[in-house]
Amino acid sequence: MPTDLSRGPADEVRAPGFPSIALPKFELNTGDASDAQPERATFMRSQSEPSTKRSLAIRTVSSLVALAFFALLLGQVSVHDRDRLAAKAPAFKPLLQAICELAACQLGLPREIESVVIDSSSFVKIKAEVYKLNVTLKNTASTELAMPSLELTLTDSQDQTIVRRVIAATEIDVLKNSALATGSDLSVSVPVSVKLPSNSERVSGYRLLAFYP
């Protein structure tokens, strides 16, 4: 026979032959959940503020270091290519001059030996131990260039070197303090005194090279 369970008040359960059982009361907090401020969130916020400051400081220092390295690299490039930069951008010449004063360098004409061509040359004996070198230099660059030096090599019948002589631009009056103009040809005649070794063959040929010391 099924037991008839009847309910009395909301906090009791009655059954025949059994004493009443009081049920515990539960109250639900229906307040606004947004009013709660978890302590953990406050702790995390207080811990994140120093971390953010450290990150900002690290980024600032890294940026300053990168800027310093960039400035150093720019200065090195400016010193190395100072002559070419001054010729290509004359407006920067005062700045390059100031950099050279700090770096103890000199500002001059560009040196592009690949743009200097020996258009023609001849080597003629005038008298004993005296020769004349005739040479025509051509500038194929888009800017004027510094005057190069010349290396003269005298050879024997076997094309072996007998004497090698370097002729600096400062040794030639016409070349002293001058420049190779853009697209121009410059012809010069240089007397060369050569004293051959006593056991050497006579001069049969020569080689001529333009270079920047």
C-alpha cells in the first residue's frame, strides 16, 4: 500500500507514523553580480602595473640603442663615401665637412678608378736613360674625378719586369691640383728617367696602369 506523504508548511515534511522533519531554509542572493569586486582582480591589477612600466622602459632603451647604432652606421658610410656624396649632393657638403673635422679626414674629389680609362699611351726613348711617356686619360663617370697616379712597368723581350716606377699626380705640373672633368680627355707628356740594372736586357715593352694610392 503506497504511503501518503502530505506536505505541511514549506519547511516540514509529514508522513504517517513518523515525526515531522524540518527542512533547512536556503536563501538566494539576488543582488547585482556586477557589485562584487573579486579580490583576485585587484591583486592582478596591482601586479600588472609594474610589469607594464618595465616593458615600456625596456622598449625605450632598445629604441635608443637601435638609434645609436643607426647613427654610427650612417656616420661610417658618410666618412667612407664622403667624396662621392659631396659630388652627388653638394647641399650636404657642409655637413660632410663637419663630419670630417670630427673624424680627422679630408673632403676631396671622388675616386672611381673603374671610370678612368687610359685611352692611348706611348713610351719613347729620347736619349740614354731618358724617356717620354705620353698618355691620354678619359673620365667616363657622371661627375669629375680626382687625378689618379700612374704605374709604369718596363719589360724585356720575355715580358719580364725590369723596372717599375710610380708617377704620382702631384709630380706632374699639369695634373697638380687638377681634376678629370666629366667625359673629358686629358693628354699629358711626362719625362721619365730610367736607370736600368747593369745585367738587365734592354727595354722591349711597357705596361701602364692608372690607380688611386
